[in-house]
Amino acid sequence: MAERLVEIENATVYRGDTRVFDGLSLSIDSGVSTAVLGPNGAGKTTLLQLIAHEQHPVVLPESFVRVLGRSSWNVLELRSELGLISHELSITYLREVSGLDAVVSGFHSSIGLWEHQDVNREQIDAAREIMRRLGISRLEQRSMRAMSAGEQRRCLLGRALVHHPHTLLFDEPTNSLDVKSAFEMLAEMRGLSRGGKTLVIVTHHVHEIPPEVSAVVLLKQGRVFASGPKRELLRNDTVSALFDTPLEVIEHGGFYQVYPRS
């Protein structure tokens, strides 16, 4: 049996007073790039936060959330295994934070840097090298608030990469990006996958799923609607039922797109 990246059994999860999951069970294999696809309100972002230990289930008998076989993680230790990139994270940078500080803050799992944090030369050099590889060295001193959405997203990708995690969690990776920036982000994700990173992508857009993703989990109304190989599930009938509208699914060059079907 393949090692599990994520095992969730009978999980009940609330966000505020809203019950998002009631008895959720699913698994994602380690080393298998996977997309979690579903309509708005399906619970996709909450699922990603559950995996990243930013949300926790209600403590119940025979209920657990395990990441790489463990239910309990130190957040800094978990970040060396999983890197998180999300639009929601980018909007938390409300104060003046430079691009370099945003990337370096990944070493501390913080939002930007604070006076009490000890930042050393090795961390700064490592962050600069990642920014160079991502082609964003020019953003070192630019405020995150002054960047385009695409530039912000690349800085957050750099932030996630500082620990060299084997798995990257993307929440709606092209949300708010224009066409050029969206294609650049998808190309970056594909390059990371080809370089050995495992991707877990949460999205409601079929076209955000790159060819390197081989498995999908279809989420609807807080439950697993279906899960399995991408080629078997990204079909007209399944995707139409998932989104409650008649759709035609077209594959081209490993990417999928949907169109309305009368």
C-alpha cells in the first residue's frame, strides 16, 4: 500500500459557527500530485487548512486527521514537509513587508518579520537564491502591497520553498491573476512537479489542473463526491453532476477545459 500523505477519518470541522464537514473521510497518497476540485462552498479551502494544521477537527471517537502518518505536528516541522501557497495568505500582508522579508518569513511560519525574530545571514542568502531562481530578485525591496497579484503569488511561492518541502499545497493558484500571470504560475507549478515536488491543488477551475496531476478528489457540499484517477473522473457526466450544470469536458495537451452543454 502506498504511503498516505493525508488520511482523514470521520472528521467534523467548523469554521466559526458553520459546520463545513460532518463525518468527512478521504485519503491522498504521498508522492501523487492531486487536485481537489469542487464548486464554491464545497469545503476545499477548509480541507487544505485541515491538512496544513491551520484548522482542527472536533475531537470525537474514531475520528482523526493524519499527515504522513502523524496526527500531531509542530507547525515549523510540518512546514519542512508541506509548503502552502494561497490567495488568502497574500491578503494577510496588511502592513509594509518587502518581498525579501516575505520570503524569509517562511523560516518562521510568520506573516512578514517581527523585531523579536532572529534572522541570520544563511536564511537571507537562501531566500535570495530562491528569489533568483523564481526570477523575482527585483522584488527584494518592493512592498508586497505595491506588487501585482502575480508578483505577490511568486513571493509566497518563495516563502513556501525555503524549507525545501517535498509537497506544495496550492489554494486556487491563479485566483485574481491575469492571463499572462496565470499561465506563468501554471508553468512554475509544472516545473516544480518535474523537479520532484508533489502538488496538491485546491480549485474550482478545471483548467488550473496541470498535466502532471494524476489524481483528483471531487468535493461537494462538504463530502467526497468521487475520487480516483484524473482521466476517469474528468468526464462530462461526472463533472456535470459535480457542478449541477450540463458541461462538456475537453482535453488538450494534458489540460482540461469545460464548456456549457445544452
